[in-house]
Amino acid sequence: MAERETAAQLAEIASRGDQLGDILARAIPDERAAPAWELVTRADRILLLAHEKPDPDTFGSALGLAFALAPLGKRCVVACADPVPANYTFLPGRETVMTDLPDEDFDLVIALDAGELSRYGALYSRHQAFFDHATILNLDHHLSSSGIGAYAIIDVPSAATAELLTILLLNRGVPIGREAAICLLAGIITDTRSFEFEATTDRTLMAGAYLVAQGATPQDIIKPMYRMKPLAKARLWGRALQSLETTANGRAVWAVIRQEDLTAAGATPDMDDGLPAYLKDIEGVAMAALFREQPDGRTRVSMRADAPYDAAALCGRFGGGGHARAAGCTLAMSMDAALRTFIPVMEETLDAHSE
Ligand SMILES: [Mn+2]
């Protein structure tokens, strides 16, 4: 497609990006953006921190910022306590991410996508003395974040830290090149699950549009992140879906995965990831459970529930926990005993609300 674009078309795309850029630049007050950028301007060597159990937003924010700052002559190091997951193939610069701090000094630490130092995991616990004295800039979007360091922007309206960064860079007049745009779009797309979650606003979409205008391609992120799967995972889901059962007029469903299913599918235990939500999305279902036989013979239950049902409360009765919409517990009993124990509790809970 690129070779068919005329110079006039490219100029038009660029000016569309410019107009969006102007709107986005005004989405953060100058007096809020300026102190953050003052810290960046004064620093030469900058450590960009991604939080532990990383997601593409924390990595995309750190790498995107590194790409945007490099032309300004800043020396950036991106670090995370955990390595970059293998399926994040869409992130340029992922091979530069360090899992420990290099033995050098930094003028500034930028902590991204988490507002407590403990969330940076082993990087923080191994180097507390360094962090105690470091100048820290904290950029995040989580409501629960307290904010750390010399200056923090916790921008809750941003669906992703990458959205906040897009706005901040544009407000400060820093160009966002293609590589930075890909990293930032990865953060926005994954924190909104492709613009699906409630946190998605018109501003989120505008930031996405701006980054696409800079050369990022949504499909390159969405496909490896959400669509590609190993054959063994498809086989495992096939076996689990064969076991699907329903009760309470289809308002509750459950499926089972036994050890023999993992063996037959050639699957690893983590390959059930996404299956409980898939069961919950069956029409008419208010409550879904996935029962997984553990190697020691116990049974792990992963539950999803719609309001007003509380999956955490239900799983809490069996020593588990989680959130109202998603929770889990482990029953110290065989699969068959677990089904006989857990299903009636789901039925009772549904009955209690239907009166
Ligand atoms: Mn995030």
C-alpha cells in the first residue's frame, strides 16, 4: 500500500496527524506537564522503569519514551524485574530491556504505570539505597496509585500510561517517531483490549489515531497479542468445551480440564488463560466456572460472574478470593467431589437472586 501513496496523500495524512496532535497537546494543562519535563530536561542519563509482572503498557511506555528521548541526546536505559514475554514481538527495542540495573549512575528515574516503588519488584528490593536517593518522576494512570518521587502525574482519565505519555510528549513539542508510536499504541491497545474496555474515551481513540498517523499499525499488535495461539491451546480449549455443562436455565455454565486433557492436547496448564471469560460470554450466562484438576489431585476453580453476583464472595466460602467479577479457589478434593460441592452453591446463589 505504501508505494501507491502519492506525496499529496502522505501530506494529507501528516496534516491530519498535526491537527490531532494540537488537540491532544491541549489535553494536559501546561502547568501540570512543565514540572515533569523540567526534570527530564535537566537529566542526561535516564532510567526508565517498567513494573513487575509487566504488561505492554508499562513496556510500551518505557520503550516509547526511550525512543522519543534519544533524538534529544538523552541516554536511556529501560529496566524491568521480569523479562519481556515472548509474544511481545510487536515492541521495537524489546531486546534492550535489562532485568537488573546496570552499574552506572542516573540523573533521573522515570517510573511508569505503577505508583508504588514496591511494584517495581526485585529492581527496587535489590537497589533500595539507590532508589532512596534517586530523583524519581512517576507517570501513571491508576486510581489506586499514591504517586512517588519528586513529581508524579497520575492521570486517571488516561486509559493507559501510554495515552498520558502521548499527550505529555505532544504538549512538550517532542516528536513521536514511528518506533515510539508503535510502543505507545501497544500500551493503549492492550490496556483497553483493542478499545473495548470502559476506560476507552474519545481522547483514547484520538491518541490511537495520532499514533497510527505516525506509522503504527493496530493489527501488528492485536494479532500476536490476542489472536495467535499455539495449536495445543486450541486443542485444549476444544476438549474443555466438549465438557461444557449448564444449569439454572443456562444462567450458569462450567467446563472441566483434567490432567489427561493437558496430556492429550500437549498443552501447558497456563493455556486455559482466557477460557473462563469465554465461558462467561455465552449468551444468557451470569456465572461461569472452569474446574482444573491439579497434579496433586486437588481441584482449582476459576470463576466469572456478572453483577449482582459476587464471584469473590462465593469463592471466599472455599478459602479463595479475587474480585466480584473474577475470582478463584482451590478445593482439596477430586474433580468429581469438587463439582458436587461447588455447582450447588452456584445454583443456590442464582436462586437467591431470582426471587
Ligand atoms: Mn497501564
